[in-house]
Amino acid sequence: MPLFAIPFPMIDPVLVSVGPIAIRWYALAYVAGLLIGWWFAKRLAGNDALWGVVRRPAPEQIDDLILYVAFGVVLGGRIGYVLFYNPGYYLENPIEALQVWRGGMSFHGGLVGASLGVALFARARGLPAMPIFDLASAVAPIGLFFGRLANFINGELYGRVTDVSWAMVFPHGGPEPRHPSQLYQAALEGLALFILVQVLVRSGALKRAGLVGGAFLVGYAVCRIIGEEFREPDAQIGFLPGGFTMGMALSAPMLALGLVVIVLALKRPRPA
């Protein structure tokens, strides 16, 4: 164990409160990710050179798309957390399943919800769904980055006990120094994944429907599996057989699906 540990910055999870109304960093992170993603998606949608002849939403249609995606992320993320991470507790306390502001969201559930939102939007607008999924995948790491920072501010989803010199003692993690795994995941799932998809976008990958979306699925799955090596498993679940975690188990089919999507995208004729 290290002789010293970096003190955890005690940041109040509530940014501003007025009477019974409280604005929390956790909720603000979701809002920031959606707003910045909305702005960036409009810029990408309006750049004809990136898409070629591929049909995609017009920039003004992104205003409606963000509503579909936001609703899907929140609803799917919460349902996924309830089903994957704590079904027994919420079966006994069903009302608390509706209290999203108390935390508890699953990325994999949010991904399913967002994908359904994309499919519904595409059907309503008469557009192909895959280019819209590519567009959403190109901006999704922005929200992931802010979400992991919010996890760090809340002192939740902390890492495993370690002796590295940058270990931290988290307020709810006992006296042992731990990996600041939320920051690792912000760097991997947010920054590194954003750079990956943007390199693909600027290389013309949006002209092959599904290529950016498939790369996002694979990239996130790999980053999540790496991050899970440093993250403390949820107390109510612990380790799965073989030393795996729930995050790893949910990311494995995501990795396989992403590879299939990439192969199918590359089999399509090369755009002029």
C-alpha cells in the first residue's frame, strides 16, 4: 500500500439548490453531453463532403433526433440498470426505480434505448437508420466523457484497491486507496474513443453506412473491458465466474455485433 494517497476532492454532488429543487452535477453532465453532441451532430450532418451520396438527416432535423435519443438514453439506461445490476432491490422497492436523479444508469441499456430512438426517428422521417446510427456514434463519446466525470464527482463506481502513487481514498470506498477508475474510463471511453471515430469520420468512413457505428461498438467494448480491470465490481453483484464483471459480460456481445457491422459495411461497394 502507498504511504500517501491523493485526497479525494470533496465536491458537493448538488451544484445549486433552491428550496426543494436541486441541480446535480450528475444531471448536468447528461445535459452537457446532449447539448454539445446536438451541436456537433448538426455540424457533421451539414458537411456534404463527409457523406457523399449517403442519405442522412438535414441539420434542422437533428433538433428532433436529439429528443428521440435523449428519451431513449434515459429510459433505456435506467431500465438496463434495474434489470442488469440490481433487479432484486428494485423488485422490492419499485418506486425507487423511477428516481433517476439518485443515480444508477447502465450504458448498455442506454445504448439499446438510443438505438430504438434512432430507429423510430428514421421510420418517422423516411430515412435509412444506419447513417443516423453512424452520426450518433460520432458524437456519443462526448456524453460518455461527461458521464464518467460525473461518476467521479459523485465518488461512485470507484476502482479497485491499489498501491499506485495516484491512488485515492473515496468517501464511500472504505479506508483503502483505490484506482480513480472513473477518470480512466473518461479518458478511454470519452477522449480516446472520440479521437478514433473522428479519425474515421475525417477519412470518409461516413460514406460507408455502418462503418463508424460498428467501430464505435467495438471501440467502446474494448475500452470498457480494459476499464473494468481497474474498477471495483458493483457490491450487489461482485465478480462473475472466471473473474469477469457484469460490464465485461455486457460488452462481449457488443464487441461481436460491432465486428459484424464493420464487415457488412466494408462489403458494400466503395463510394465514388
